Amino acid sequence: MAKEYSGSPKHHQLEAKRKRLTWILGVSGLCILFYVLGAWQNTPTTRSDVYTRVGCDNNATTSDSDNAAVNPSTTNLDFSSHHQVELDSSKTVSQFPPCDMSFSEYTPCQDKVRGRKFDRNMLKYRERHCPTKEELLLCLIPAPPKYKTPFKWPKSRDYAWYDNIPHRELSIEKAIQNWIQVEGDRFRFPGGGTMFPRGADAYIDDIGQLIPLDGTIRTAVDTGCGVASFGAYLLKRNVLTMSFAPRDTHEAQVQFALERGVPAMIGIMGSQRLPFPARAFDLAHCSRCLIPWKMYDGLYLTEVDRILRPGGYWVLSGPPIHWKKNWRGWERTQEDLKQEQDAIEDVAKRLCWKKVIEQHDLSVWQKPINHIECIKSKVVFKTPHICKSDDPDTAWYINLEACMTPLPEVSSSDDVAGGAIEKWPERAFTLPPRISNGSIPGITAERFKEDNELWKERVAHYKRIISPLPTGRYRNIMDMNAYLGGFAAAVSKYPVWVMNVVPANSDHNTLGVIYERGLIGTYQDWCEAFSTYPRTYDLIHASGLFSIYQDRCDITYILLEMDRILRPEGTVIFRDTVELLVKVKSITDGMRWKSQIMDHESGPFNPEKILVAVKTYWTGEATQKQR
């Protein structure tokens, strides 16, 4: 028997729909009510309740109106509703005291006192020897008492304040060679050098008659650079030079270079590889650089060969070149000078270099574009043998080896080993050969393109929040975790240069890609100090750095190192998770920095945040002898 229903089925369906609709409207209304109540409860009532932007405090003073680091027009940010992170403003901040004035020019890993403990053979005592954990300083390196903001580029190429680097030694020792002159309260750099007393411009013109300075040569390395006038004057020819010199008796030469706004770092040809990848530089230069090229069976020229690109040039001026004319002035015998030049010629030949020309005081050699013919020549020239099981790009505390770095294989004698590259400036955004040939696992052409677009967007955002970025307010910039060099490429249109740093423990060794883009950089382990003087960078960029190092070493020491190399009133941009940035901010608040955590450029719901910090202006007072 069929079951009977009371009432119409249609009536029951309408009743059910009405109940569901009432339930939905009721729940929605409650949600809206609680949201409004929550928003009202969390609305800040005073200025201290929100993060005020750096540089917006009307009571703050700076030495230059351009020093305001952040555009005050952007809305203030409040993270309390987005993240479960306690921002306890009442917590006591540990304040770092200033170091003694004797540390004003302290270079932790090139400390002269510590260096004396090491072997003088192959100048090992002038290589990196970093302090032990017990020797690390927990204080802030002071600026000289009368420190001033450096001149803006391009004036800084020719002038620097005496009070910033109070050393007259080079102006006396190198007076005839026109390295540097003291003029009242400032230094002037006439552009001279040991082998170019007429000036670097005229010297580079002479070189330009011998090799192409038309965009083909973009990256250069200057070994034993002095005050880096060679690199300074190459910049107007769009050649970016990595200049290096040791911290030796020529006091503060690298410090002068960086004060001028010219790329440089402390370094030496010693017992270890230079901290650069293979096939990095289009040009290597030595102007009376005092490197003993003939010693150790040409070991140092073999290292130059490693870092030169296929088809790259080596330019040598000074002893022993043109020795028949200059030997008396060099106070060496003709026999000694001839022997040295013969030894250099022999090593160059065994490296398969071609001598392009020797003209006046210049000699130029060129590395082959591939090793097809060179491998055949090894039947005649047994040494240096070709390295067998070595990663040629690895260069962090790697001892020099008496073998020649092999070039990637090619199918034709006309092919450039590793791949040809475009001229500058197209080179900056063209797919680098190391990516196109798949030599870096996980990094594809699409990834490269996406990274370029990402950094164009990010730099546009930086320009909005740090308005002086494109104006020349920041000249020397460091990217502490450069990856593919996207940040440096995106700011290359501004009057800046970027030291691209690839952490030595990175999953991907991308520094070779950076050089293929026509940019420069170095390897570095950020658990140690960087090879530079204090107060040498205007802006430091650290994207994802502390995610890498938070479990490797105490990030307090990394932040103190950043403070050491940052100029007074310099700016730092951090990108990381909000939890890490809160920790970073709690430390930098005790370092005389003003800082502000900001949302990601894509909005408040991105877990990555931005911390912008400005180092305040302060100086030391004591007069003790510097280290």
C-alpha cells in the first residue's frame, strides 16, 4: 500500500527553501557584525599604535634633504590583524655600544695584527684570516669625528672629504704619479697611476686603439688597482671593473676607491683562487701591480686564465714591458727584466694565449675562444695540464692548483666555448649561456624571464617607498643574496653600481650567470666579514638572506657587519618572513637604526614582508691609533 503524504509536496519544498535562506542571511549578518566590531576594536587611536614610516618624524634631522629614505605619502601599516606575532614595544632593547675609535677602519678578516701570525710565503698573511668566535666584536664601528656625506657621483670620482679617510701617505708617496692630492679639506684624484701619469683617460684611449671598447668588453678586473682610477675612467665607456688590492703599506687604497663611488674590494693574488667564477671577465688588467707573474711556474697567470672569458684580453703595463727603454728607472738589470718577460711569454704560450700586440708600454694577450687547438698543443706543451675533476666556478677558500681550467666543449673551432654573449646593454636582459645550455639545474629560460619581471616590479615599488633611489643619493649598492642578478639589472638604469654577492653555501651557484649578464660580484659566507672597509656602501639589499643563515650563525653578527660597511645615513632593504623581520628589527633597534616593517608590494596577505632601515648619523670621539 502506498504511503500517504499530508499537504502539497510543493508547499514543503518552498518551506525548506525559506528556512535555508533565513539561516544563510542570519549567519552572514552575524559575520558582518563581528567584522565591524573587530575592526573598530583594532583601530589605532594614537600615532604610536601604528608603524610610522622611516624618515617621517618631523623632529628627525639629517645632514642632507636627500637623506630622507622613505616617501612619507604611503599609508601607515598595521600588521596586528594579519599575523600571530607579538610586537612587544615594552620589551627592553639591547643597545650596542660604540667600539673604541681605534677600530674606526677595522677590517675583521684582513686585520694587520692577526695577519702577522700567518706564513709570508705566497703572501698568505695578507689573505682572509677571520676572527674566532671569541674575538668577534659586539659593538658599533665609529665613523671619524668630522665624517661628512661623500660627494655625489660623478663629482665623487674626482673628490673625497679628507676627514672621511684621514690618510696623507699616498699623496706623498705617489705625488709624482698623480694618484691623489690634498687640497684643503678634501682629496682630489687627478686620474693618474704608476704607469699613466698623463691620466687614466689618455691611458685607456691608448688601450682602446688595441682592443674593442665598444660594448664587446663589459666586465673587467684590475689586479693591484691602487685608488682604482683605471676602473673609474672605464665607467664612462660602460666597462664595469672589479678592482682589488690588498690591505698593505699603501694605506686605504681600496677605501679611497669606494669613497669615490668605484667598485673595489680588498683582495690579493696569494695561495687561493680569487672569489670569482670561471669565465667571468672580458678584460684583465695589471699596471705595475707587483704580482710575480713568472713565479710558481706561472700559477697566477693560470688563475687569470680561469677567470677570463673565452676571447678575453689580458693587458700588462709596467715591468718588464718595454724594458730596453725603462730598465734604469726600474732599478733592475736588463738580464733580470728580460728573463721575467721571457717567462711570462712562455706561460702565455702554454696557456694557448695569442699575443695581440706590444706597443709602447703596453702588451696585450688574448685567450682563445675554445680549446680545440689548445688540446692538440698539449702534445708539445705538457704543462700546465688540464684540470680533471674540479668545478671551475667554485672559488671560496679554494687553493690555487697548477692546472689549466678546461673550457666547455664545442663542435666547431669557430664556436665560443660556453656560448657567445651579446654586447652591452642588450647583454643585461638576454638569456645567459649558462642558463640556455642547462648548466645550472632547476633554472630555466622561463625562470629567468619571470625573475626579470619580478625585479622590475619590485624596484618600481622601491622607487615609490625610497624616493631618492633613482637620483644618485645611493651610489655604492650591495645585494647580499643576488641570485640571478635581477635586482642589479633592474637598477642598472640609475647612476649606481651593485656588488652582487652569491652566498658560498647557496643551493645554486649563479655568480657565473651574473657575470654573463655584464654585472659584477663575488662569493661570500655571511657568517664572516666582507672584504671591505667600514662605511663603504650607501644601500644594502638583503632578500631572503636570514632564511638562509638563521640556523647557521648568530644573525646579530651579520647585522653588526652590515652596520660596519654601511655609511652613516645609509639605507638597508630586508625582504623575509615577518617573524624573521621582527627579530631583525628588535636587534637593529639597538644599533642606532630607524626602521619600519612594510607590506609586500602585492599586498598584506603575502607572508613575505619588507623592512626598510636607515642608519642614523653619529661619529666617534677618541683619538687612539687605528687598527
